[in-house]
Amino acid sequence: MIRQRRGNGRKSAASPTMGRSVGARLRDQHVNRGPKRRRQAAEVLGGIAWLAATLIKKALVVALISVILLGGWAVASTSKAFAVRRAVVEGNAHLSSLDVLRAAGVGAHSNLLALNVERIAQRVAQLPWINDVGVARRPPHTVRIRIEERRPHLLALAGGHIYCLDQRMRPFAALDGQKPIDLPVLTGLNKADILEPDADVEKLIAAARQVLLLLPAEGLPGRKRLSEINIDRIWGLSLVFDGFTPTVRLGFDNFGPKLRRLVGVGADLERRGELERATLIDLDHDYRVVVRLAREAA
């Protein structure tokens, strides 16, 4: 059986878009949105143009200021108004101010603003006495050079020259024509022993450093100050004290016990009135001390 569906007899109103293709509807939407998008694009482009103009203005201002500053710096760095008229050297004890200024290359012709303080510090640091250096400008006319000199721990006499030795017993400067330094002197060496020591000399110099560390600040014996350490490849180390007549031979090792023994030996010789006659106290023996006395005058 075939059933036929009846309608309700009313016709429905047709939609305006009914019967139109999908492509036509999309074209309408695109046409409607076009003006809005163009307005948005124009606003974006306008904002970019404003930002670019602002940045260009600021760049031009910065460039102008830079040109003015550079021009002013160029004029000031060559002007006599900033000429160096005073150079101050601080911290120098062994170096003269003239030596430091010569190394720095600073003179009356220099312009304070044009000085390269880092390069000046590098030049001054090449001096053998310099441990640290700082350079500063003090406008309008002063440059200050503050130095820290190296500290010598011992002197060495070799080849007719006196050398300053640092904490590692390495030479760093010669004292030719400079202020004397009140330090013990290492003797018995030639120039090659100081500048290029062989293994034997290095051991002896290291032994001298050990003796310096063992001696108290006031010296031994009887509060006498050490004035000389003699190095000998055969006899080892020998000591000479200020105001103490005999030379003290220590040898190559066991310096601590030998120095303690020296105090008693010196006191015993002084008690017996023989200290002034003693020319040598030989402590380079394990179980005995050898004292050499000068002959009494007839």
C-alpha cells in the first residue's frame, strides 16, 4: 500500500538566501568585510609610520648630541686648558718619581683628557720594582700614579752587582746606584748562579731561605742580626752576624737543631771570655762542635 502524505495546506516563506549558491554567499561576505579590513590595515600602517618617525627623530637627536660631544672632546683633548701641570707619584721607596714618570711617558706636553691611563699603567708595570700600579686623572691639571713596590727578602752579591731577591729567592732588580737596603746578603755566587742557577745552587739558595725562616727576627745569637749567608758547594752554608766575631758554619741540613745549639755555644764562649778570639764555630757535625780560636797576642 502506498501512503500519500498530506500537507497542512500552507506554504512556507522562502529565505532570501535560499536558492543561492554557496559561492555567491561567500562573495557577499567578502565584499561586506573588505572596508573594515582596509580600515584596520590603514590604522596599522599609520601606527608604524608614527613609530618610525618618532625613532628617526630620537636617532637624529642622539646623533646631534654625539657630534657635539665628540667635537667638544676633540677640542678639550688638544686644549692647553687641560695640559698636565702636576704629576704625583705615590708609594715609591726605591724608585724615584722621575723613573716612574719616564716610564709612564707623562710630561708637560701631555693633555690630561687625552691620557690613556691603562696604557700608562702597563708601561709603568714593566719596571722591575713594580708589583701593582694605578693611574688616575685629577682635573684640570693633575695625574696621579700610585705604585706598590715589590718587597725584597734577601740581597745577593754576584759579579760585582747586588741583586734583590723576592720571596721565592728569584732576582728581580739590581741595586746599582740606588738606595741601600738593610737586608742580609747572599755571597759566594757568580752572576750565572743568580740568573741561571744549576740544581746544586738552587738547593743551596733554598737552604738559605730555610735558614731565614728559622732565624727569629732579632737574629742569633745574643740578639745579633744576620748580615751575610755564604754559599759554598763544598762547605754548604756559613753565617755572619753583626757584632758577633766568629763565622758560623751550618753545612747542608738540620739547620734548626744547629741554630739552637749555636745559642748555647755562643753563651759559653762569652762566659769564658773567648768569644772575641773565636774565628769559626763549626756546627756541621752530629755530635760535636768545633771552635777555632785565634792566637793570643804575645
